[in-house]
Amino acid sequence: MGLLKEIISKKNKSLKPIWLMRQAGRYLPEFREIRKRNLDFIKLCLDIKKVKQITLQPIKRYDLDAAIIFSDILMVPYGLGQKVVFKKNFGPQLGSINLNDIKNQPEKKFLKNLEPVYKSMGMIKKDKTIKKKDLIGFVGGPWTILLYMLNKSSPKKNLRKVLSDRSLIIDMIRYVNHFIQLHIYKQIKSGANIIQIFDSWAGLVKEKNLQDFVYEPTKKLVKLTRSLNTPCICFPRNIKNYPEYTQIVNPDVISIDYNVDPRKILKKIEIPIQGGMDPKVLLTNKKNLEKTTNYYLDVFKNHPYIFNLGHGVLPQTDPSMVEYLIKIVRKFNDRASKN
Ligand code: CP3
């Protein structure tokens, strides 16, 4: 068990653990080196040895408190038999799929397609590098996954009018959610001791649909995760009402995006909070990084808080800025433990 789980379970308020979304990725030269020789991204996510190596890259380089398995939220559509490719300078591009394809997918086939992910998790878990650290498994939120499946590319690039039949969407979310549950279950059984749900496009859902598209299905995932004695972190990026989400979905930790005012949210949420700082701060300078990091740490000094960003590390980030960020957080912790 690592520091994250300790903070979550004992509600330790003074120590602030740190890990970063997308901590393994394109800003690291050692990742780019592997990536340039492995042009098929999905294939890379299914290469057990390389997944382990990439997952541990940031852990070997930095003093982080948790590892997150190198994978992608789009491995679930892949497991369902949908074609998924990552095009350079474009992002993911998916093939077609319909409700019947999802309904008729045997669990066995889905699990076989994703078997290497679970094997990688088992291999990582056994590595001594993370003996005293947490190992985070993850899934995409049901809404975000369905949106990619139907839109077939990032909604950031072009959001098609794919979602008009409300009851069909609810039906599809239900079926997709079943497989997301399986994916959570298998990751935990393979060694993940924390699960994070990335609902990156939760902010696009209209208020009248939140209950059916986001709250209800996500609540099921949280329930399953917690029933397996595993804490669940939820990241409903850009959602308008974090306190309402937190109250209804009931996660162990709520991860906030960089549009959230940390002082305001602190007054409204009692459970442990994660993240918040804009990843663009890492693109500025050390002085500004120090000031902003200390601001977040200070706001949450009497609240259980896991330091992270308000979204993933950007590809153009200088790795030495990440190193400096971790140093600032450690310094804060040293001071706190002396007081
Ligand atoms: O956090 C980690 O270090 C673990 C690995 C991880 C990846 N993707 C690896 C990756 C995680 C947790 C994800 C989650 C993910 N994937 C999300 C949720 C978080 C978010 O960013 O909102 C989403 C929406 C995706 C889907 C996805 N994967 C997109 C849109 C893209 C292309 C654009 C981009 O942001 O990189 C990916 C590709 C991807 N996933 C890369 C990595 C390291 C880059 C692949 C490359 O080298 O080209």
C-alpha cells in the first residue's frame, strides 16, 4: 500500500501525495524513443513487457507516489471489437459499431482481447520499484466511452450529431457499462489497488441528461469498485456541479479540473480532493510553478488532498519542470511533518 491509499483510508490530512495524469507519455524522451519504434499504439498497449517498462518510466525518473498503468480508455471499445487507431497529429479514429455488436459481444472474447492488459498489471504489481507505492488502474466513464464509440474521433475535433435518440443512448450506456465493470474487476484482480474513472467529456452533458448519462451509470462503477475494497477516484472533467456529482456518485476521491476554484470547492466538498492545477503552469517558469503549486497545497493544507493536475501533462512539458514540481510538494510535506 502506498501513500495515496493511506490518505484516502485514514484521512491523513497533513501529507500530500503526488502523481500526475499522463505521467507516462509523450513529454518523456524515453517514452518517445519507444513510441517511434512502435507506430501502432493499440499494439503497444498490448505489449506486456513494454507496458510495464513505460508504466515504470516516470517512477524510475521521479519520486512519485503512484504508478498508473500505461494503457488507454479506448481499450474498452477495442475489447468490444471496434477498430481503434491513433493517427499522428489527429488522435484516435474509431470504426463503426452498433448496439447489437455490443450486446452480442461475448464476455470471454472481450476478456481475451484485453488479456495482455491484465497480465501487464500483474507484472507491474510484482516489480520492486512500486513495492511501497499505489498502482492505479483506470477506465473511461461510460458517457465518455460511448461518445468516442459513436463520434468515432475526439469530440474536441468534431462533435457530430450522433446523439439524438435518448433511450437508445441510455440502452447503449447500460451495455457498455457492463464491459467497463468487467474491465475494472479484472484490473483489481490483477493488482490495481486504486481505480480512477476518467469522464473527460462529462462537461458536454446537458443538465437534464446528467442523471441518466453520467450519475447513474458511474455510480454503479463506484459501487463495484468499493465492493472490492478498492478506493475509486472520479474525474468528471468540466462538470458544472462537482458537489452534486460527488454527493450522488459517492466516490472516495473527487479529482477536479483547472476551471474549478479550489477555495470555493473546499467549502462544499468533504471527501478527499485530487488535482486542479492547470498543466500549462508547467510550461511557464519555476517561480510561477512554485507559487501556483504552493497555492494549491496551502488551500488544501487541512483537507485530505492528493496533488495532481487539472488534466494530463502536456506533451511539450519540460521533464525538469515535473521534477521541480515534485520537489516543491516534497518540501511542503517535510515542513508539515515537522510542525
Ligand atoms: O496517465 C497515464 O500516464 C496513463 C496512460 C493514459 C493514456 N491515456 C496514454 C496515452 C491514460 C490514463 C489515458 C487516458 C485517456 N485516453 C483519456 C482520459 C484523460 C484525458 O486526457 O481526458 C482520454 C480522453 C484518452 C483518449 C486518447 N488517447 C486521446 C484523445 C489520445 C490522443 C491525443 C492525446 O491526448 O494524446 C490518446 C493517445 C494516448 N493515450 C497517448 C498516450 C501516452 C499518446 C499516444 C501517442 O504517443 O501518440
